[in-house]
Amino acid sequence: MNSTMSTTKYRSPILSTCDIGRYKYRIVMNSDQENTGMTSRRINVEKCLLDMNDVWENVERDTVEHKAVIQYGLFSKMRAECGL
């Protein structure tokens, strides 16, 4: 599995966070400036063991884990905003 670890403060907007099992997940919006002057945006998922604060690992895109966290995290955020 290809993964990178992040221990720095996050500068991209955090869209949602959720705890599932032994992990804390965060869904973030990343923006990249391309040579053409266009900015591309993508949603990334990162995870951290609950007892290991500030050591975040990227979750590979297009995996069941990645898709499930996005669905669960964004749905939970929408429910909270609607007061459900």
C-alpha cells in the first residue's frame, strides 16, 4: 500500500472528521495549481490511530475504505447541520 505520513498542521480545509473503530478519519479538500493556471481540487481521506495524535496517513483512493469514510463522514456532517 502506498501511503505518506503527515505530521504538520493541516492547511487544506477539513470537510469532516469521524471516528470509526480504532481510527480517526478526516476528509480534506486539496487544491493543486497546474502549469496552465487552472486549479484542480480533490477530496482526500487521511487516518490516524486514536492514540497517535498528529500522525496522519493517506488512505488510498478508490478503495472500499476511502469510499466508506467519505460517505459516512459527509452524511454525518449533513445530519449534524440539519439537527437530526
